[in-house]
Amino acid sequence: MSTLAVNRAQYEAQAVPLDRIDVSDPKRFQDDTVWPYFERLRKEDPVHFCRDGMFGPYWSITKYRDIMAVDTNHKAFSSEAGGIIIVDRNVGERFPNFIAMDPPKHDEQRKTVSPIVAPANLANLEGLIRSRVCTILDSLPRQESFNWVDKVSIELTTQMLATLFDFPFEDRRLLTYWSDVATTFPQAGQPIDTWEKRDAILAECLAYFTRLWNERINKAPGSDLISMLAHSPATRNMQPREFLGNLILLIVGGNDTTRNSITGGLWFMNQNPDQLQKLRNNPALIPSAVSEIIRYQTPLAHMRRTAVQDAIVGGKRIREGDKVVMWYISGNRDEEVIENANSFIIDRKNPRQHLSFGFGIHRCVGNRLAEMQLRILWEEILRRELDVKVTGEPVRVPSNFVHGYSSLSVRISA
């Protein structure tokens, strides 16, 4: 973003009356101008009520400790009462899934899929991930520009998803497509411009997976996610909309978060060549760098809760029924908790101190798998001494939920 655009965003963030700040506008995430609004809220009104938001009235929780207080208090702040995103559940059709459930049903369904990312299974997957990373990196064009998002970020994560679902490998890009559709807020002028169109595409996703479900349920239990869902007492009697909801959760969770951290990591290293050189000089910093990439990117910008009882957060009284939005992307830049939070520093003292995976009962179940994919990718980039230069500004997606990219043009030297 140009200096002029940065200055304009900073001016506008200070000029707007505090009570009229609405950080939910997806355009601010697409043009990367949301940062000064969050900075102002953290300083002046960290628990901020927006009465006339684009997606209705809501509370913005923008500081690290306040976000943790909400995230770890599932008795007062429900995922099930209103869903997990700022869009209200009655806008378009909503599909139940375990991250948008409260105990005990949440716990039972989460337990069903958690073996896929158990330590033993991750150890079994490491060799496969490394071989795929090597194949992808070795096949990249040299001395010509290409889209890193498409050829690396999407390809690696989609191959991983196909493995986890035991999904037909030749159709794996459908998983990316469905993930993108599921996280799209329909807008005029966009390919998905109505909720009806979005739901029709997701119905195709359901039909495809239903065929796979019917195959797996008549076989001995397997180690893939569909088989786990089909054979578990907690999930085998799901209605179609709930099955689709959990599919979307697993696809988005396994795709968007890792995919956008892969892209963000390369962008940050190019923007901070001193940190890239530090990593080249000391590859032992890779695990720390991975955590810093995930913090700095914050691949899911927010999670929403609904108050099911009155509660006090940051000195403000939140009433039963209020919509509460935890802006992880803002909490990860809170300098009261994270020193030099606006700087990308790969050798921090506490690199895993971030909010990107959430806290409490809804903490990301696949966080270790995401970290492992990023670690292996950077190990192989360094081993090959690949000089990957960004050749243009990233193109970001217009979403206040998935903090991601659709394109990043790069060039690799011979």
C-alpha cells in the first residue's frame, strides 16, 4: 500500500467519530486499511459498541486480554446462540457445525475428528507433506512471474485436505472452490452475488460428499475424516445440513488458515529482508518464524459469540443477547501484551503468544498440522536456497472473516 493510502487511512480513522467506527466493512480488509481503526479502538475504546454496523449492532473486543476473557468463558458467551461470524445466522441459510455449538454436543463432535491430528498421525503425515512440498517447489517456474497463491499455497493445502478426507485426488480443487464459496459474503458485482447462488453451490458440495459418506459407512471404519464422521455415534445420525456444516468447517479450517499463512509468510519475508536473512543464517529459527507468521497474518480475523447472560468485559456491561466480536487480528497487535507488536520479528522471546488459534474449548483443533506444513515448507525453501522475490502487491480477499489473499505475484531466480 502506498504512503499516500496509509496516510489517508490514518487520517480517516482519526476523523470519524468514535461511536461511528465500524471495523466490519470487508473493503477495509481488502485494501488493508483497517489497521488504524483497530489501533484507535485499542487506545480509546477497546470494548466498543457499534450501533449501526454493516452487519447490525455489535461489540468489538480489540485487546488481547479482553479477547481471552471472552474466548475462555463459553458459559457466558455462546457460539451456538448466534453462530461464529459477524453475519447473523438468519442471513442466508446457516449450517450447524461443532465450532458453532456449545457443550456437550461440541465436545462429542470435536472428539470424533481430533484423532486425525493426533501426534502419531501427524508423525505419519510428515514424510508425505515433505515429498509434496519438494515436488511443488521443484516444479515452479524459474525467471518468470507466477501466482504463489495458486501454485504453492492452494496446491499444498488442497493436497493435504484431499488426504485427510480421502477425497478423489483429481477433483481436489473442488475443495478450494467450496472453501472460497463458503467464506464468501454475497455482494453485487461479485461471482457469488446472492445467498441463493451460494447455497446452490454448497448443495453440490453436499451431494458429492454424501456419495463418499454412503461408500464409507458400508465399509469398516477408516482413518479419514468422512469415515470418522460416518462411524462415530456422535455424528453418524447428522441431518444433511449439519453434515454440510461440519464439512465446511473442516474444509475451511484445513484450507484457508494454512493457505493464507503460506502466502503471508512469503510476503512478510520480502517486506522484511533482515528477518529473511536472519532465518537463512540460522534455520533453527524456523519454528519461531512459523509462529510469528501465523500471529502477523492472523488468518481468521474474528470470531463471534453471543452473550447468553449479562457480563462485564473491560469495564463495559454486555447484555444478554448482544453480539460480541473478538477481533483476533487486533489482539495480535496489542502492544500491552506483545512487545513491538506491529513489527515482524522471527526470534521473539514468546513466539507462540498469539490469538490466531483461539483459546478455550474452541481452540483450533488442527493448529499443529498447520504449523507442521509451514515448517516443512520453509525448511525446503531454505535447503534449496530459493530466492523468491515478490513482484507486485498482494491481492487480498474482500472478507472480514478470512484474512487472506487471492494472488501474490512472485519470481524465482535461476
